[in-house]
Amino acid sequence: MYTDPIADYLTRIRNAQMAGHKVVEIPASNLKKEMTRILFDKGYILNFKFVDEGYQGSIKIALRYDSKSKRPAISEIKRVSTPGLRRYAGPADLPRVLNGLGVCIVSTSKGLMTDKEARQMNIGGELICTVY
């Protein structure tokens, strides 16, 4: 049993990319579904599919790799806020990941969004993870 499902989600993606897998299957939740949609919209994953089987369901994610060098599209995916230490930021204090080339996923009162979208809407929230 794991205590941090978001860290488990990120670790499964990280491990699948290090092993060179094309698809990774992760237990589903609404938060993980929204994170998957953001990763797809920003081009970090190739495709995804929500499977509603059993009690919880699952998410199948097709990972994106470079066609020539076979390197994964996600160089680093890292948890920022943990259950033991929650990290919050206002709209002025939202981090810029790799000078704007990366993405920070933020949980706001308007739902999950990227740091750029939160800055445009002038709202802050909990910093979930960074991706680049």
C-alpha cells in the first residue's frame, strides 16, 4: 500500500520510460486523469485511454519517445508538494520551470492547470509536480 498516489503515478511513468516501455498502466483517480490530460495537451505523452474496469479503473498512457535517438520526451518529472510538506504559491510566486520551457502542474480552486494558465487567471494553489 502506498500513501502518496501522485508520487506513485509519477514514479510509474519515470520507471516505464527508463525501461523503454511504450505503454504504462496506472490506477485511475480524477486527479490523475486531469494530470494525464495536461501531460497530453503539452505534448509529453503520445496518447492515453481511460479504462473503467473493476472498482477503480485504470489509465493506459502511451509514452512519447524521440524517433531518432529513442530518448523519452519527459527528461524529468518530479513531485513538489508531498503529504508531509504541502507547497503552496500565490500567482506572483508560481515557479517558472526551466525558464518557461517546462510545466508546473498546479491544483487551484478552478481545477488542475499549468503554472502559465494559473498566472494568466491570477490565481495560486498547491504545486503538484514539475515536468520538463
